[in-house]
Amino acid sequence: MRRSRLALSVGSLLLAATTALTGATTAQASQQAAADGYVALGDSYASGVGAGSYISSSGDCKRSTKAHPYLWAAANSPSSFDFTACSGARTGDVLSGQLGPLSTSTGLVSISVGGNDAGFSDVMTTCVLQSDSSCLSRIATAKAYVDSTLPGKLDGVYSAIRDRAPNAEVVVIGYPRFYKLGTSCIGLSETKRKAINDAADHLDKALAQRAGAHGFTFGDVRSTFTGHEICSGSSWLHSVDWFNIGNSYHPTAAGQSGGYLPVLDAVA
């Protein structure tokens, strides 16, 4: 009799534990299934500057319907899509003005940020208008910033994203190399082109390291842009655009659809 009661008690406990575990698993699965909203954060490479077809309500942020976040959302129909990326954004701008839509219902976050913090615009202006030595010196300063200061700023952004969107897959998307080397091409010297490409690699390495430290996925676009750099004859990047200077060194519509979107598709 005692054995029967003991067996019954143990059986009841096992059943309760199994039910609790199953219930927790089901609840977790339901929570993850509900977390399928998409939020696109970041700078001009995320907003689509250079691709045209800007959404009028986005104003100076220049969010484009040809940008990779918009294209991904159109193809995949997430339950919600919030496009807060903005031209010129730095890490501090993402923290102060772009994270509002993030929630437990967010299933995917993409972000491209860090280039403006490192002085992207000033680097390119210096390299276009000044000597090789001035270009290399400015790039060295940018690399030093990427090594010393940018990681902490990225950590602040990535931690804030995880806090606000605990169920999301987060994809940190990098930057392409700008130039095809070893070709005859009007414009910057080979010395400048190589230094600029090296700087892009340096920045991407930092982004990948910090993304990995937070458990995020790094989306590397350098391979998809290979063969489509400036001086390639089939460029997916604007060179200096004297008629619309803001387009300079940004992806074209083909760069967004052919260079960025496949990377997001592969990891999202």
C-alpha cells in the first residue's frame, strides 16, 4: 500500500514537472513565433542614400524604397516593419532616436552604423581633395578611433538593442570595399584606393568582433560587392557625384538589391 502511494506520488510529481516543462517550452515557442516584426536601424547605408526613390515622409533621413531593409520587408511580409535608419546617423543617434519600435515582438533587427563615428565623410573628403600623405594620415586617425573608441560605442548600441528586443535575431551589416585595385581608373591614386579599402576592412573587423561578442550575426557585404567596386566597370557604388554630392560613395539601387539584400536574406 505504501509502495502504491509512493509510486502514485512520484508519478504525479513527474507528470507535473513534464507538464510544466512542456508548458514552458510551448510558451517560449509561442513567444518566439509572435516575435516576427522587423526593425531596420542605422545610417545612410541602411536608409538607402544613393538609391533614389526616397520616402517623402522620411525627410533628410532619405529612406528609400530601394534600400535593402525595405526590399526585404516587401519580400517577406513581417508582421510589422519599422524603418528608422537615417542618413548621417552615428551610434549616439541610434540610441537617442531609432530604438523606439523595438519590443518583445521584434523578431529581426538589422543595423549598419559606425562609419560616421569613424569620420567616413571627412576621410573621403580629405582623400579626394588632398595629397596621398594627407589621405593616409586621416585614415590612420580613423583607424585609431575604431580601435580605441568605437568598440565601446557599439557595445552601448548593441546592449540597448538586446535589452529592448530580447527575442530578436540581430544582424550587424558591414561596409563594402570601395575600389577595385590594379586597374586603370581616373580619380584617386592607387595608394589612396588601397588605403581606403584597408580602412573598410579595419572597420568591418571591429564590427564583426563586437557583433560576435553580443551573440549577433555579422553580415559581410564585401564578397557580394566583389567585381562591383568603383573602377570595376560595373560599379554598385557611386564615385564622387558633383551634381548630388550626398550620393558620393554610397550604394546605388543595384548595390542595395545585389550587394546588401542577398546578405540579409542569407542570415535573416
